[in-house]
Amino acid sequence: MSESNPSQSEHYRRLQWQCRRGIKEVEVLLVPFFERHYLSLSPADQVLFEKLLDQHDVEMFEWFTHRSLPEAPDLARIVKMVLHGVDA
């Protein structure tokens, strides 16, 4: 991330803050994925990750613990990326 672009830096910090969640099991997946992989995602996948951050913690907990899958295929894809990205 370039510090020469303040709006990008501000946007990045806002997203980083949004990765902090009320359910720690969700946060421990989102934060490392964001820090390690967000900037290397395609612009479309970055938007998809941001869409994931708009979801409720309880839903993400269910998805990340393999209790259910998102109905939307794009969300299912980013959930899979987060689960595999943390292992990488």
C-alpha cells in the first residue's frame, strides 16, 4: 500500500477496522486474511471481500465453521478464499 495515496490508506484502515468483529472466531480468520492477502486480490475480489464484511457476524461464523454456506455464489467463493488463505 502506498502512503502517497491518502484515500487508499484511509480506505485500507477502515477495512482493517471492519475486520475486527464481535465474534472472535470470525475475527481470527478475517484479520490475517486481510493483512496477508487483501492488497494482492484483484479489484473484483477486493469488492467481494468488502461485501463479506457487510455480512452479520453470526452468518460468517456459520460459514467459517462449515455449518452452512452462503446462498450467494460470490459470497461462497470469498468464504472459501478466506478459509484457504488463512491456511496458506
